[in-house]
Amino acid sequence: MALLAEGAISDRLSGVLDTFFLSQIPDDTCSPDEFNLRLEQLFQDTLQGHSGGTIDKKTVDLAYAIADTIETLSESLLELDFSDERIADRYKHTFSDVVDRQKTIIPSFPSTSCNKFSAATYIEPAYRWLVDNLHNPYPSREVRHKICRDTNTANKDLDNWFTNARRRIGWNTLLKSFDSDRDRLVEAATACFGEEKNQYDPIAIAFSDM
């Protein structure tokens, strides 16, 4: 079997994440199973090329970095429930129950802020907005001002919450994989998640990794 040139491997690697997002769309030309087969073949070709001396270590490192990113993203997708029916069934309880669950899965808040967290009324609308905007988790100035105004919250507290939320759902890792090209990542994520028109849908999702 002939070894593939480094340029051909690099071109295939550069399109992996875009193809991954597209494979999550029902009825798309590339199904998740087909994507997995292509990905496995790509990494086999990469390792073979490296062993044969046609691909340098930098390209191999890129392949491993992309593999790690896809693993992280896949785990996040598995943890999130995208079925409206299942979401509605799971979140019939009041939002206070959701907040109580969140307290048990958010260990990284400093102990000095525990009392502040229990009274953080901005969490509910912030969660609601984030769930409806996973494809572009950057609230506009108008959205931030509305949440702060409605909940009597300081701008910096809300901004810090969204910054931490993006990191915890793996957005920052994905952004690095897209060479910090935010527009391209948003475009790919929009194709995967879709774009909700209602930014304040009453359903709030508890992220297990936030």
C-alpha cells in the first residue's frame, strides 16, 4: 500500500472537526458510523506515514490533538440530552430542584462564595440562555444587560459565569482546535446544534460538567 503524502494527510486532518459536526446532523451525507470509519482510516494512514518517514511528528501531534478534541466533544454530546421529549420529562421539577442538583456538581466555586451562590438569581436565566445558544455561547451586550437588570446582578459576576461555563462545556478546547477562529467554530456548531429563535425558553438544562 503506497504511503500518502504529508500534504494529503494534513488536508484530511484540517477538515475532521467540520465533518464531525456535520455527521451529527440527521440525514446528512456522512453518518456518525461512517465518520468513525473515516477517522480510523485517517489515523491509520497518519501513523503509517509517520513510520514510513513521509509525515513529520508535528502532523502526528496534530492528529492526536484532534483525536483528543473529538473525544472530549463526544463525551459532552453524550452527557447532553437533545431530545425535547426527554428534556421535558426530566425537567418537570421546579427550577429550584435543578439548582439544588447543580450545587452538588459544581465543586470549583471558592468556599467564600457559597453564600453568594445560594442567592445568585442570575443562574436561572443564564442557564436558559446558554442551553438555547450552545452553538454560540457568547451573549450579546443587550442580553447580558437584561439578565443583570432583571436579577440585580453585577456585570462582572455574570461575565465570569459565562466565561467559566464556556470552559466547562469544552468550548475553549474546541476553539483551540479551530485555530481560535471563533466564526468558523460558531458556524460548525450552529450546523450541529441548530439555532433557537427563543432565547428564553422555560426549560433549563443542568450540565453535568459545569
